Amino acid sequence: MNKPDEQLIYVNNAFVEITGYPKELAIGYNCRFLQGPDTDPQELARLRQCIRDGQSFAGELINYRMDGTRFLNRLTLYPIRIGDNKKPDYYVANQVNVPFEKLPPLDLPQDFNSLEQQLIQARSAMLEIERLIGGLNEKPSDDGNLSPDLNASLESSRQAQNQIQAALDFFENLLKR
């Protein structure tokens, strides 16, 4: 709890199995990366208040795996204090994947609106890739390195491709629900 943004310092194999996030993508980050559109803001507020107060927490949250699928997370947090500190030095968390049948039904109109936005973003990203590929025809500078413009174009292209992949993953997961 003494690190910036209350980042994870350890995750076990059960965390990796439940969430799909490998340890290297979880450690060093606040676990809010598990949250998504169906995560209850009131339950999150209760969780945050317990942490601010140095108290234990027990509750259920809809969280999202790395592949975008939802799971119902029965979460318990326990404060660990070293010495006479009032503020916890650590929290130990335990999460249980609650059976899928207990998940609330999807709000399909909202999901379809999100799907439409994902399609718009994917189309825009594809146009950006096409535009950037035209820039790949440039030649490297005299020293044999890629020009700064070409490096910037390649990085933008990678970002656009990642956006497209995320949209495709979203569509695939929507169909799985």
C-alpha cells in the first residue's frame, strides 16, 4: 500500500488462471484493469472506502478477463499491518470465480451500441493503417536508420492494429455470451 497507485506486488497462479492475465501484465499495476462496463460503481466505491479506512472488504464484482469475457468475482481483502501502523502496509486478496449462471443478464441494447462504436473505431483504424502504409514507401535516411516520420508511422500502425484486434476480440466475446 506504500507504492504509487496501490499496485499489485504478487499474484498467484490461481489469479492468472481466473483472469487470463499473466503475472508480468498484472504485477506493478492497480487491479482496476479487471473492471469494465458492467462493474458496479457502488460496489467499487464501497471497496475503495474500505481500503481508505484500512478495513477488510467482502463483496462480488463483475470483472473482465484479459480476453474480455466477464466473470463474477467474489472478492475478499484483508489488511496486513506491520508494527503499530494504523494504515495497512499490504492487503491480501482472495478471489473466487462464481459460476457463470449467477451473472446478471446482459443489457443487449447497450452492448449493441457499444458494438456499433467498436465497428466505427475499427473502420477508422483500418483507414489509418491504409494511410500509414503509404508512408512506408519512404526510404531510410543516409545512415541506414528509418526516418523519424517512418518510425512514427510504424508506431501509429501498430496502435491501429491493436485497436482492430481489441475490437475483433470484443465481437468474438459478445458472441460467446
